[in-house]
Amino acid sequence: WYDVKAPSMFAIRNIGKTMVNRTQGTKIATDGLKARVFEVSLADLQNDEVAFRKFKLITEDIQGRNCLTNFHGMSFTRDKLCSMVKKWQTLIEAVVDVRTTDAYLLRVFCIGFTKRAPNQVKKTSYAQSQQVKRIRAKMVEIITREVTSGDLKSFVAKLIPDTIGKDIEKHCQAIYPLQDVYLRKVKVLKKPRFDIGKLMEVHGDSVSSKGAATTDSNIGESVTRVDGYEPPVVESV
């Protein structure tokens, strides 16, 4: 059994445990764990009530008995999406492919709905096609600006409270009043080459000093081995 560790953006770092077959011959146990994807509700990661947002975390490296994960995607639960879709209003969606400063290519899906005016008598609140186009353009502009200005870690930090959705709602108020504006899904299309240093930055202080570089070359470093440590299989001696 291996512990699954979430990145430092989340309040609760220990997601749970996962199992894998023991090392046998040339088949190493840790290879079976890499690229394993875990889907976790935001409520379990942040200790709050927002249970409809699900985050996907992918295992990128194994250290001792810890699986170090990184952000792999975000989606909404089906019941939340269905509860927002109603009659007598316009649904506006936008899809945009953006690249972060650390070379992650993301596809971001945004959703929003028109809102009735406070003292409106008319039953419907439909937006005209030109207004829909302008709102969609504004959505694309804000998402592109927010994502391209920072790295993946800063984008996930904005995703957790969904500040981008609130930003879009505020900026589109002049075109047509909106409600329930969310980034409903985020996919990771392309990743940069795996870099253990970047992963350690994302995980901060959660991992032990094993594998970390020492500042003084003369001083050795104490290596802690967990119980049941399995050394990698050497093909030739």
C-alpha cells in the first residue's frame, strides 16, 4: 500500500492509499503506480462544502511509500450541471486552449447563464445572438489573460475558489446580467518534460529530504528508509 499525496495548493495533503503488485523480476512496483489518476472531490481536499467540483490528480513520482501527484484536470458533477440548466434563460458556453508559463497546454470550458433583472415582469430572459457573441469573446479574453499570466500552480490556486468565474460575471454585467458562471471543466492536453525539481516545488515541504540536494558538498545526508523499502532491480552487475 502506498500513500497518495496531493500538491501543496490543497489544504488536505493526504488523499488516501493505493495498492500495487510487489516487484517481481523486471516488473517494478513503482512503474505500475506512475501515471495513475485519482479523482477527488474538492470538499475532501479543502475541508469545505463545495462538493460538486472534482479534481483529477496524476501520479508523477514515487518517493519511499509516497505517490507524489500533480494536477491533471477538473470537472463538475453531473447533478450540479443539470441543476443549473433551466428553461426561460440563455446558456452561454466558451472553450479555449491556453498555455501556462511553464508550458502546460490546457483546454478550459466555461459556462454561464443569463439572469432576470431584479424587477423584471417578463417571464423569459434571453440574450440576443450579438450579446452572446460578445459575452463569449469576453470569457475567452479573461480566461486567456488569467492562465497565460502564471504557471499551473497559480492557475489551480485560482480554480479552487473559482475567482475567474466571478471575474467573468462582473465584466459581462454591462452586456447582459449573468448568473452561475463557472469554469466547468479543465483538461491537460500537453505537459512539459517531467522535471523532479518542479514537482518538489509543487509539493513544498510534504516530502522528506530524501533525494534533495545538500548545500555543502562535504557533508553527507541522512537517508531515511521506510519499512518495506524495495530497492530497484538491477539488470546487470
